[in-house]
Amino acid sequence: MGLMFLTYILPAQYAEDALRYSQNFYQGSARFMAVGGAFGALGGDFSVLSTNPGGIGIYRTSEILGTLSFTPRKVTSVYNGTVADNNSFVMAFNNFGYVNAKRLGRGGKGWKYFQYALGMNRLNNFNTNTFTQGINTKSSRIDAYLDDALDYLDGGGNLGNLINYDPYYIGPAWETYLLDTLTFEGTTYLVSPVPAGGLMQSQTVETHGSTNEWFVSAGANFNDILYIGATLGLPYTRYLRTTSYFETDVADTIATFDNWSVTEDLYTRGMGVNFKIGAIVRPVNWLRIGVAYHTPTYYWGLRDTWSTYTTSDVYALSTGSWVTPDYDHYASVIGEYKYKLTTPMRIIGDLGFVIKEIGFISGEYEYVNYTSAKLNAQDYDFYNENMDINTYFKATHNFRVGTEWRFSRISLRGGYALYASPYKNNLNDGSRQSYSGGLGYRGDNFALDVAYVYSKSNEDYYLYIYDNMNPAENKLSESSIVLTFKYLF
């Protein structure tokens, strides 16, 4: 979900696309999730290799692990006073991998352990279903099509070339008589049989995919005081979205119109590369201080594939009859475009208080400046889109806090995370909060952890861009059950 800043005429590479692939809502092990992701100062958990790689230096034993999450999601959308709900369910691997810890020397002072790891951590989950519905008395989406087509004609274009001017929206609307001509007193006008308002508008948006970071990490422990590490990450993004938009004359009172729809399919995939370094310092037994730096992720080949399918049931003004089956639908050509994206760098600071062998309290701060995201391509410089990124986004400050208390082999955990809004000047909400808790059991050669995470966020969403258009208010809530099993050796 998100706020559409630009017009919908170009189907891909908006400022919001750069934001989508720049945001990280870390999906890790059950222990990591239960404490709100505030694990950078504690280390010794596979998930921190994607936040503070210095945490690998804490490992003294090797392990193989895997994490499954089960997430029901609900989106409540309010549009022009009408409330609509939609539910979805996602089962996913949050992470899996292997860590090897090798002891150095005979236990004296100096470098005590060397560690390396490889595997996958999930950075973001795009799986959501949204349904929006309401009466719009001010406009139709066709009004936006019509205005753009008139601008094209006023600039010297011709009606016969509308399908080439825009083969995804305006062209298909012309081919299905949603845009039509009417001649009056010898002058031909571009008009539409769809009225300007008073229609039931509805839209479903189904999104799938994730950003999974495949990586290798290495680290070391110096005298149980300094723990350092580095991660080479190869994040792979896969995003699929199907948007089905409808306008309907529900009262059956409009002589020239019954309904029309447009379905848009978008598929984005691509791999990037980044590098992370981190360290944890333990100046005294009860205090740990961590810091990490993430380079920008460079996606060298994001590839978008998209298409639209338009249907209409209207009275063709130019022919004086209702559209026939030959003209009541139009499938667009399939578009494809390859481009590059550089996401913002990140700086993370960590603080942890360790209470002997009983438990800990930890906090984490993350700085991300979304205005530094940049789109680029060999044949296009994305000047306008990058200006929108700089205009609409801002630097954010994210916070995560958590605690764990151990009772023999059982651990109790709790946490909270706040991901601040990336939008400037209150343009949108976009913030996200998570509340979490969990349990863990550690045996001699295995560990089993479970976590519950409740997350919520609010965003405005525009069905299309037009004067005085009201956004839909979308409220997302999700409840995740996370399970991790570790084999220790």
C-alpha cells in the first residue's frame, strides 16, 4: 500500500517503488522478533547478521536453524464513508542458515573465536489484500483519462494515435468506447459516456512477494571485550501486484453507462548487493554497546513487467448503440522495462544492559534517509521521479526495544518496535508499530523459540489522481506466530 504521487499513466517506476524496496521491516528468528528486533547489542542470533553483523562475534557454538512464520492480515479501508475489510494469510520462511564458531588458541588473551555464517534473512514481506469501495459524487477515473487525452490532442496529437500514445490506459479506453467522439454543429468533441461522478467505485489490490537477503558473514571475538563482524548481502526482491478497479451504475439510472473496469498486473524482480560492518563493545560485564553501518543496496537490474485489461458496458455515442462483444474488452501489450535502484545507507546504534545470567534489556536506533534513494537506467535519467523522492520523503528514526528473562532453561521475552513515517510534511502516515512477546526453551544441543507479534500501520491511498480526489484510509493489522528451531553443536 502507499500514496501514489504521480499520474497513473506510466505503469511503473514511481517514487513509491523506490520507497517500497528501500524499507526494511525485519523478519527474523522467534527470539529476535519477540524482543522487537532489538538484538544488535546482544548478538548471538542469526537475525542480527542483517542488522549488526558484530553480533556474530558473540557465538561460541555452531548452529543450524530455520524459522517459520504464520501471519493473518486484515486491512480495513474507509473510502467516502464506506467501510470495507479484506483478510489474507501468509506462511513464510523468515530465515534459515548455518553458523560455525571456531575457537582460537588455548583460551588466553587476544582473539578467542572466529565465526562465519551463510543463509537468508527476510527483510520485508509484501503479501497483502486490500478491498476499497464507495460512492464518488465528484469524479470518475475516466475524467482523468479524458483530461490527459485532451492535453495530448491540444499538443498536436490525433485520435487515431491514442493507442500508441498510451497503450495501457487511455488507448484501451478509446478502443472500448469509454472515450468517444460526439459531433455537434460540425465540431467533433472528445467525450465519454461515463458520467462525472455518482458511481460506485471499488478496487481490490492483491500483492505478493518479499525481499529476502542471502548473505555470508564473518566475525571474531577479541578478549570477550570487542566483537566485530561483516556481512556481504545479496537481497532478492520479488513483488507481484494485481489491481482490479471497477465503476458501476448500481442504481441503473444512467442511460449511457452500466459498468467498466481495468485490471493491472505488475511483476517486479531483481537482485542487489550491499555490505554491512558492525561491532559490539563490552566495557563492563553488565553493559554492551553496538554500532553498525549498512552501505546502500545497489539493485543493478530490477525488471518490471506489466499489462492491463479493460472492459466496458457503455452506450457508444459515436455509433448510437451499445458496444458489441468485439469492442467491450481490450488487452494491452505486455510492457517490460529494466532499471536500477540505489537504496539509502543505514546507521544503527545499540545499547544493552545484561543482568548477570538472568536476563537483559536492550534498545536499538536506526537512521535511514529515504531522500537518498535513486532510480536510474541507461536510456532514462528518472529526473522527475528522483525529484519526487527528494520532495515527498524524509529521513526517519526507527526504534526497537526488548527484554528477556531466563528461568532455568525457559526464557520469557517482550518487545516493541516503531518504524517512523517516511513521508515529509505529514503527507501520509506510513508509520508502523509492533508489539511482541515470546517463550524459549534451550536444551543441551537444541533450542526451540516461539513469538507472537502484533503490528499495525495506517496509510492513505488514492485510487487515482484527480482534482479534489479523496483518499481511502487504509488500516493494516497483522498477528504473526513465529517458530524457530536450532540445532546446536
